[in-house]
Amino acid sequence: MPVRPDPASGSDTELRRGLRRMRTIATGLLVFVVAVYIVFWRWESGGGPVWAGYVRAAAEAGTVGALADWFAVTALFRRPLGLPIPHTAVIPNRKDDLGRSLERFVAENFLAEPVIREKVASLGVAVRLGTWLGERRHAERVTAQASTRLVGAISGIRDEVMLEVVEKTILSRVIDRPWAPAAGTALGRIVDGRLHHRLVDLIVVQAETWLHDNPHMVLRIVTHQAPSWSPKFLDEAIAARAYAEALRFVGEIRADPDHRVRRALDDFLSRFAEQLRTDPATAERLEKFKERIRDHPEVHQAVATMWNATRSILTDIAGDPDSALRARITDEVAALGGRLTTEPQLQATVDGAATEIIAWLVNRYRSDITGVISDTVTSWEPTETAVKVELHVGRDLQYIRINGTVVGALAGLVIQLLTNLLL
């Protein structure tokens, strides 16, 4: 259903006032030349001076010119005097064709790929962006906006959706792949690189520290395990001896990097890594263990706990304007702005990327963009379309009527002069 474009929106009131004023001037000039023609025609017919004929001829031609241009201007928007004259009321009758023509004109002359590329290349996108980002307040604004969007995005994710995504994408890929070959390879590299020695050192140091701090615990454990008929002094002596041997043993492991326990652990881990890679039975046991883990309810609870903790950390950091992370991001954004203004290679890369992206977008959506023109014009009601167009261009068209009157009068004067000279 056609819609009525609003002819009174915004600044259209001022346009209507200007159109009315110029239309009054043009029409008044027409009335003036008609009056001059009548007066000087009667004066010339009654034996007036010779120059009266020149004035009459000028006014006569001016009247013709004014009427002709009035007809031409009026015929664009409506039927002159309401008469069904062919090829009048052009805009109401052909608004759809005019809309399509305007659409093609815009697409071919304003949204053509060479025009877009040249315009974007001349903008200096990299320098403009770098200059803007180089100001600290702008970098802070970018960081704040990004943080706000991040907090909103994270907060808007429902727990069940995230858990489903994690379980169906990350966990499913981890669980579905065989663990044994990858675990054997990883463990072999750890053993070959002696990376596990640091963990052994940490465990030994912690065990020695615990023994030093808790001798009573060792004594209590040994005495509690002794038989009831054993004398107490003997139990305490045995417990003290066990405690001293434990301290000595742990101290030897800590002090000797080539201790037999360390070598035994290295041999065990090397054999286990080889079994994981080559022994089907070991691989099968690991796969069964994996299946038990996958089906264990604690795994799902662990995933939910990890997600909640991650979300809480991210929202706290991103939402805190004084956080170290946001300050670091602001510094990086400002530094990027400085690089965009000083590094020609980076400028060329950004400008080229901007040109390609915008050119692709215009090519991809050119028909959708220009289609707005024809679709909008098609949806307008014909009469109101003419009113809308006349409101915006009619004031200038009234100058055509004024010029037609003046040019016609001058042409009539010249013709009259030449006629008298030649005759």
C-alpha cells in the first residue's frame, strides 16, 4: 500500500515558505508583463510613439516565455489547469521509473568499485585511526567500550548453554580421541627432558619439611600399629628409629640427583611411556579409565565450577576500570595508534585491508543499498511524491520561470528591432 511521505517534517516548513515566495515572484512577474503588453499594445494601436512598439514586443515575448516555462515547470508535478494533456504530471505518473533510474545512477556513479577504492584510499584510514587512538582518552574509551561489551556478553551466556558447548566441543574432542599414544609421547618427552625432576624435588622437599615439623605424627602412627603386648618403651624406640630413617632417606633423595629412587622412577616412567605408545593392553586400561572419568558426575560439576570461576574472574577484571589488565590493554591500544601514524608498512597494510573490506561490502550489498531508493519511491503515494519533490527543488525551478520571462522579453525586443531594421 502506498505511503504518504511527510512533506512537513523537519526543515520542510522553511522550504515551503521559500517555494511560496519564489512562486509568488514568478507569477507576479508574469502578471506584470501581461499588464505591460496590454497597456503598450493599446497605446501603440492608438498612435503611440515608436518605442512603445518595442516595449509591447518585449512584453509580448516575455509573456510567451513566462507561460511556456510555467507550463514546463507545472507539468513536472501536476496537470496544468487540471487538463489531461499528454506527458504532464511526469513525477506522479513515472515516479517508479524515476526511482529505478535514480537507483541505477547512484549504483553506477557513486557506488562503483573504482570510485569506492579511490575514495577509501584517499582517506588515509590508518593515519586517521592512529591519530585518534593515540590520544589516551580515546584509547581508554575503546578499552571501556570493549570491556563493557565483554562483560555483557559473558554475563548474558546461560550456564547450561556454555556447559553444553564445552561438553560437546572441547570435552567430546578430548574424550573421543585415544589418550594412550598422545600420553605416551608427552610422558616420553617429559622423561627425556628430565622435566619431572623438578616435581620430584618439590615433593621431596615438602616431605622433608613435613617430617621435620611433625615428628609426633610419625611416632603416633608407629606406636598405634604396634601389637598390644609390645612394651611401650620398645614401641617408642622403634618409632624414633623409623622417624630417623625416614628423615635420612628423604634427605638422601633430596641431596643426590642420581639417587637409586630417582633412577627407578625414571626407568618406570620410561617403560610406562613406551607401554602407552606400543602396548594395546595398557592403552585399553587407559581408555577404560577415560570412560569412567567421562561418565563420572564430578566431571560435569568440575566443568561448571571452572566456568563459573572463569566468568567471575573475567567480569571482575573487565568491569574494574582500575584493573591492571585494563590499564595494559589501554597502553597497547595507544601504542597501536602510535604505530599506525609512524610505520608506513603498517599504514599500507591497514589502508589496503580497509579498502578491500569496504569494496567487498559495497559490491556485496550494492543492490540492497541502492534498492532502498527505488523501494522507498515506489512505496510513496504519487501525488504526495510530487509535493515532496517540488518542495525540495521547486524553489529553484521558479527561477526558470523568471529567467524565461526575462529572456523571452529580450528575445522579443531583439526580434522587433531586427524586423524594423530589415524592413
